[in-house]
Amino acid sequence: MHCGFVALIGAPNAGKSTLLNKMAGAKLSIVSPKAQTTRMRILGIVMRQQTQILLMDTPGIFKPKRKLDEAMVSAAWTGAVDADITLLLIDTIYGLTEENIEIINKLKETSRRIWVVFNKIDKINTQKLLPLTEEITALLPIEKSFMVSAKTGSGVDDLLDALAEDLPKGPWLYPEDDLTNLPDRLLAAELVREQIFMQTHEEVPYSVTAETESFKERPDGSVRIDVTIYVLRANHKAIIIGDKGQKIKMIGERARKELNRLLERPCHLFLIVKERKGWDGEKARLKAIGLE
Ligand code: GDP
Ligand code: K
Ligand code: MG
């Protein structure tokens, strides 16, 4: 038996959550084209050749502006420190950006073993990767590098095989058929937040946190889930509710469909929106989303 922690580290939108989901073969972490969609560390549990690979998705690394940002970035670095192997994800569309150079400089201090994963190769000419690999190895000692498309899955099997072979001997830390450490009530809140990231714009998604207030199994096998959406400002509340409640209805419908699929039973999802100034500085709110 082998078992070990693997952290996914990288700039916002490098594709960390998409890769986690692809490697786990299930949607565990929410994805959107917007930076800072992922706020907490989510563990994906992948069994491969008698190895339990504990994959840690992390928030992207960026310059923190507020308390929530600080907690997110610090969650990402804690992931790197705890890991047996750190996968540094590079979005090959952009290559070695300033952001990546800063991450690389800090990785030198936090991580012992670093593998580079070049992502989004479905979008580029892979010949461009040779000079990019050279640039990176000049800055950072890396053990291995991989080319993948988290979206199409190309290269992902090779990466999983390499991890399975490399992780240390040790007992499995989770039951064999567990997929994640994320509780269902947190998953429900995350799926609501994902829809808000997909369906609202500018500063609105960053104004939002979602918390599951109650999660009740019904005798007929379905489940009733009540989620509260907190926003920082009254006008954001109005935007999320939308004209005649159209927006909140759409958010609820799409999140419910995903929930039905992931929880494998009918879900009744009830959403309410509340204005709560300064939630992003409150300890209790940060704790509720797995930060702090
Ligand atoms: P994260 O912020 O690093 O977790 O990135 P996400 O997983 O949320 O992905 C950010 C965006 O990049 C989303 O729109 C994804 O669909 C897209 N994306 C991720 N991986 C790939 C890939 O391999 N190819 C392409 N074309 N897009 C990708
Ligand atoms: K994202
Ligand atoms: Mg993410």
C-alpha cells in the first residue's frame, strides 16, 4: 500500500480545479472562468494501482487585498507545505508570467518535491513548451514535467501513473471508495456559489458567500437543502435576485440539477439572499467555508 498528499498549486485560472475533477473522475471542485472561484482546500481521493493519491485543490495564488483573500492564499500555501509532491500548474496559453515567477520563488521555500504540469495543451502548439521548460528549470529544481489538457483529459493518465509509482509506502488514510473529504452540505453551498460565479459579473461573485443552513433527509429518499447567500451590498442582493426573481430562479435550478446528479437523489433546494456587510472579515463566515 502507498499513500500520499499531492498539492495543486498555481495562478488563478491555471486549471487546478478542472484537473482535480478530471483526475478524480468526478466533479468535486467548482470551476469557472473567473479568478478565485476556489476558496478552500478540497481533497480528491484517487485510487490508482494500490496507491491512494490524496489530491489537494487549492485557491489560486495572487496578491491578497482583504481578509478573505489572505485566508485563501494562506490555505493554498499550507497545502504546498503539507504535500509529499507539489504539482505546479502552468497555463501554457500565458507561459511564464510575473505571477508564476513569484509563485516559483516562494515554492523554493515551501516545497521539497516539485513537478511541473503544463496545462491547456489543447490550445497551444506544444513546440513552444521546450523553451518554457528551460526557463522554468533555470529558476526552480523540478523533478518531472508533464503536458496535459485538464479539459480533454489528454496526458492525465500518465500523470496519475507517475504519482501512483512515486508516493511513499503507507496505509490508506481514507476508505477506498471515498471520493472527497467535502461534506454534502458544503458541496451544496459550493454548487450555489459556482452558479453565482457563472451567472453574475464584475464584483458581484466576489461579494458572495453561501452557507448551508439545513440539510434534511426526507422519508421518500429526497433531501431538502436550505442555503443562505450572503452579499456585501444591497445592490448585489438585487442583482442576484434579478427582475421578478428570474436570476435567483436560474441559479437555483442549475445548482439543483448538479446536486441531484452528485448526491444521486432528488434535491429540493431553497435559496435566500441576505445582505451582510463585512462578512468577508468575519471569522465565523470564513470558518464556515473552510478557511480559518
Ligand atoms: P483554477 O482557478 O486554477 O482552479 O482554474 P479552473 O479549473 O477554475 O479553470 C479556469 C478556466 O480554464 C475554466 O474556464 C476552465 O474550463 C478552463 N480550463 C481548465 N483547464 C483547461 C484545459 O486544459 N484546456 C482549456 N482549453 N481550458 C481549460
Ligand atoms: K477559476
Ligand atoms: Mg479552482
